[in-house]
Amino acid sequence: MPSPTPAGHPHETHYDRRRLHQWLTGEARADGVTRRRLLTLLVATAAAGTASGTPRSAHAADRAIVKPLPPQWFIERGTNAETRWEALRGTGHHTPNELFFVRNHTATPVLDADDWRLRLWGSGLRGSPGEDRPREFGYDDLRALPAVTRTAFVECAGNGRSYFTTQQGQTVTGTSWTLGAIGVARWRGVRLADVLRRAGLSPDAVDVQPRGLDADYVSGGENLGRVRRPLPLAKALDDVLLAYEMNGEPLPYDHGYPVRVLVPSWVGIASIKWVGDIEVSAQPLYSPWNTTFYRLFGPSHPEGGGAPLTRQATKSAFELAAGATFTAGQKHVLHGRSWSGAGPVTRVDVSTDGGANWRPAHLHDRPRAGTWTRWSLGWRPDALGATHLLARATDTADRTQPDTAVPNTQGYLFDGVVRHPVSVV
Ligand SMILES: Nc1nc2c(c(=O)[nH]1)N[C@H]1C(S)=C(S)[C@@H](COP(=O)(O)O)O[C@H]1N2
Ligand SMILES: [Mo]
């Protein structure tokens, strides 16, 4: 039985291009074929992909993102795409796959579930001392294991980063997201714990490090290798999934097809897409993604950086475009969502006058960990002109969004109350 593939089945062009890219990244053998010949082929397949009439999904090699990015839904930011909050108005609790933000360090690889393998290896698996004891699982092997389903957000640690600059005047590095680098989906897959135990987890294991099959990430002229980040064993055994479905469909190419890691409540980088192997280690592991990146640096943080980031901050967003207009004297209903990595959001206060007065919003979801709580509040504006809408969430860990977020050089975990500009006409 063929494995399910997302919309837009890979045809031969994809297959060829994928193979060639695998060769480029050292994953494919090319015995008896010259490098020059393969490079010529690579150029040719890139040209074929741009010919008219080629399905959109054939652009994987020349576009970082495979799915369509209509401008009314997305703000494109380099190899990434941010969801517009106004596009979420009228959608349900779960973000539709077509609207889900994409964060790619390089480009979406178009993989085939039929020849995908997950390899577990390393000193944290049982076997004779010193031996690497690899254990492999195919797509069908995973699908044959007990399945679990859970609703969870994936949010980039840098979501909201631009407000460090626009609200606080601070200079930070990284993608200038507003608040659209988050989505909530219903994920289905197997527990990472089940796979680790089947692979022969040793009592000495301390870290597991999933690694993506996308290309090496080159930053500032330095090749940092493939995207990978260690996860402490305690979290790996707790609630982490190897997900193969997103909102009832096979994972879309851009979101990790055929299988991604899903680490509830934690920074998005932990949820490695297109996972190809997992190192299980009896020693702590390091990668650029838990040393150089995804720690807090700057004057308010420990010398040499804080601990690797884990849980996401508390945030709120209105389902509105920046600069939305409202008619004076009419009753409007403001909608929004709030979330936190520390616990369910149980209270949201909203100000429609730039922060002078606050009213509690009505919650539309039973607050749950790892996902957002939707809310609304009626508003009949009277004063004409520009104003700001503000929302402040509180979670069960008693974290309330502050007026100002503590800065860090890379602009992670912005949790300050965002001032959303609107005008009354
Ligand atoms: N293999 C791989 N996994 C990855 C990434 C990547 O570039 N490559 N980006 C990470 C980051 S920084 C985020 S925020 C999430 C984004 O997931 P999404 O694109 O499905 O929204 O994927 C994470 N997993
Ligand atoms: Mo991210």
C-alpha cells in the first residue's frame, strides 16, 4: 500500500531533484558519476521546475516553502512565512494547515515516506559498551505503533521579536516577526517514549538529539550542519510525539513530512521537522541550537548566556490587522487568543483606550496547557481618531504579561503587552 502523501504528489521532477539535493548534502551515493555531471543535472532540474504549467509543489528547490503563500494570509520573511492574525478570524481553535506559519532555516525538502527511515543511535542505547547500536523504523513501523493525538501550539521563540524594537527601542538580531509565528494543530503520531523504549533505551541516557533531513544551515559563512537540538530525556519521555498527521491530514511538506518531532509548550526549534535520526546519548549533547542560539544573552542575563530555552512565554494577539478601522458609535466585538508555555491561560484583560482602563475578556475555550485560549470583548468606540488595543494574559503559573519585556540580544521570548494600533472613524 503506498504511503499517504500530502496534496500535490511528488512527480519525477521532485524525485530527481530530491535525490540530487541528497547527493549535494552527502546523503546519496553517486558511484561512477562525475560531480560535474550531477551539478549540470541539478541546474537542469531547477530550470524544469520554473517552466510554465509545473505544479506549484515542484518549486521546492527554488522556493524555500512549497505551499502557496497568498498575501492576504501570510507575510513572507525570507525563507519563513508569518501568519496574518486577521486571517485567523472565523477559523476554529486549530489553525488550518494552509494558514500555519512556516519557519525554515533553509528550504523545505520534498521527501517520500516510502524511502524514509528513522535511525536511533548513540551511547544511550543498550548494547555492548562503546558500541553504536543503531535501530531503524520505517514510516509503516511508526504507523503500526499505538497512536496518540494532542492539540498543541508550535511557536517560534522569536515570535513577537519586532516589538523589542518598535515598543522598546532595542536592537535585536533575527527575523522581525510580529505575532504570527505561532499555530495550533491537532497532531497525531506516536510517543517518542515508545520508540525510545523499543530502540533499547539505556538507564544511562541523558539527552536525545533529533536531526532534520533538510540541508545544512550556513550562518555567517560557517556551516553549522543539519538542524538539531538536544532534548533532556525527562522531557523526551514525558509528552513528546513523533507526529505524522496535522489536523487529520498527513503532515504537509513544509511542516515536516513525513514525520516531525512535536515538543508541547516548548520553543519551536525543539520540534524538529523532517526528522531523520535521533542520537540517544549517555553524555550531555551540544549543538549550535542550544549554545549560540536559543539562550538569553545581554546585560540582564548571566555572563555567557542563560540556560537553553524551554517553555514559551505568555502572549496575546487580536485577530485584527494592524491599523484596522472601527466605526464610532457602533457595537463591535474584538476577538483574540492568548497562550503560554507555563500553563493554561485563565484570564485575559483588554484595554481599548491605550492602557488607561481594563475589562476582563470572555473566554471561549476551556483553558488547556500547550494551546491558546480564545476570547472576545464588546466595544462601542466613541472618540474618533487613533488609539491602541491592548490584551494582557495571565496563566495558571501566575505569570501575567508585563508592560515591558526583559531584553536579550537575539530577541527571544517577547512577553510584553503589545500595543495594537487601530483607528476609530
Ligand atoms: N529540520 C528542521 N526543523 C525545524 C526547523 C528547521 O528549519 N529545520 N525550524 C524550527 C523552528 S525555529 C520552528 S519555530 C519550527 C517551525 O515549525 P513550522 O514551520 O511547522 O511552523 O520548526 C522547527 N523545526
Ligand atoms: Mo523558531
